[in-house]
Amino acid sequence: MAEPHQERDLPSLEDEIFAVAHSVEVEQAAHGQPRLQSEKAEILAERARAFLSRDVKALAAGFVMFVFVDAVMMSAPLMMSRRPSLLPQFITLLLLAFGLGGLLVWKVGGRWRTFGIGMMLAWGFLTLVSVGFLTGVTVPL
């Protein structure tokens, strides 16, 4: 067996796990330059914020505009007791969302691209939320 004196000099597993470090290693500086170049990062973040805010506003404007047009077009036929065919409204809303919206996306571009995408997203959203009643996809009961 080993001598008791040798076992006392070696740290136990508990000592190694819970011991406080006697010396702390400090990382050397990277020659006076930060790891991230803050000026370039700030410029990039500022451009991204401006781009995203501009596009989100255009997308929301297209969405709201289509919801407004849909509410105007579909309010009268859906409020009547004897409902006429919704085929004209369906075709008009479909052409507005995907005809004009697609034209804005593929031919015009710029901020109008996201405006057209907002119109198409609004048509899909209103169709899903209202099970097609607000866009004329299904026949109202």
C-alpha cells in the first residue's frame, strides 16, 4: 500500500472539481485591434435596419390596401339576405392581387415589389382566415 503521507499530498477528485483557481489565465490582446471592426459592423447594421424598415412598410402598405379594397368589394354582397354570385368579385380580387401584384413584382421592381408581395399575401391570408368567404373562393351559405 501507499504511504498515507503521499495520499495526503495529492488532491482528491472533490478538491479538483470544487477548488478555486489559484492563477487566472488572461487572453492576450490582439495587437490593439478589436476582433470585430465596430465601424463596419455599425454601418452594416444601419443599412440593414433601413432596408428592412423600408421593405416592411411597403409590404404592410400592400397588405392593408388589399384588405381595404376587399372589405369595400365584399361588404355589400355578403350583407344581402339573398346573395348573388360572387364570381365577379372573386375574379376582380384575384386579378388585383396576383395580376397587379405580380406585375409590380416582376416588371416594376423597387419598393413596389414588396407592395405587390403584400397584396398577394393579403389575398392568401384573407382566404385562409375567412375560409374563402372574403375573397369569393367559396360560395356563401
